[in-house]
Amino acid sequence: MTKSFKERQKEGKWPLPFEIYKGVKGNHGALRICLKRPYSEMDSDSDRKEKLDGVVFIEAAPAVGPNQYDWEKSKTQMALGISDLAKVICFLKSPGKYVDSADPTVAKLSIYHDPGAGSENARAKIKTFNISKKQDMNNFMFSLMTKSGEKQINANIPVSPEEATAISILLEAAIPAIISWTAMGPDTTD
């Protein structure tokens, strides 16, 4: 069972995810955007600390009924680094610059990840995040797809201009948090 915003706020779960819920079974789904701040982790065999990078996770699940989303079996997610975030921010602010050559009435941004690239696991599991916007429509369409072998999970979420503005602002704030520029101490560069 998903906890409410106020319940998570009381538990001190920070930062809270940004969530959008749309659609009914067979059409659309839910979107969750979560910031994972960078942190250091102790190595279990020594006192060495390892710095782990921060990212923004974008997660989506298809609708399985009115106000019901399959987060258990059909969730798909992708980690977005700083270069991916910059692409999404630019697209949301000016989609006209990204017109699809196959259909000049559609602006489209595609981000493709292959976690096994350059190894024997190349293309074993691929993830694609697409944002599109038709010129005659106000809404954006966010589509997230994960394909592993024969199994493919898709989720499509319409995003209003107001929601897109909120997402853009959150992603802009995430970049300095990811590289720890928000908690800068004294300048140690000499």
C-alpha cells in the first residue's frame, strides 16, 4: 500500500518523490521521479570509503484499473545522470528544437541505456525513456520501456505543461544536489 505524502513527510523520508497518476487499465499509468543523493559507503573488508554517485530515478508503472497501478510486477525504471537530466530539461523548455524528422509535427527526445554495453551482456537488458509532444497538443507524453530477453514492460504517462514545469524545476535542483554543490564548505583549492 502506498503511503500518503503527509505520512512519508512525518517519517522523514527525504527527498520525497514527485508523482503523477493518470489513466485507466490499458491506457497510461503512473510516473515517479526520485532523487538519490550521492553518499559514501563503508567497504565491509576495510575502513575504505567508496563514494557512490547520485542520480535521478524515473519510474513508471502501467494502470491496471481506475486508480490502480502495477508497481510490483510491471514497474520499469531508469537512472538519469547529469547529461540525461540536462537533455530532459532542455527538451521540456523548448521541445520545438527536437522535431522528429520522420514526423515534423512531433517533437521527440529519446534516452537509451544499455547497462551491458561493451560486454558480453550487451543488449541483454535495454531501457528507453522517450518524451514526445505533438505541435497541436499541450501535453507531453512520457514513455518508459524496459526490455529483458522476451519480456518487455511499457508505461505511458501524459504530462501537462504545468507538471512538465514542475519536473523541469526539480531536475534543475537535482543537478547541484547530485554533485554536492548545495552543501559546499570552505574553498580548499589553492
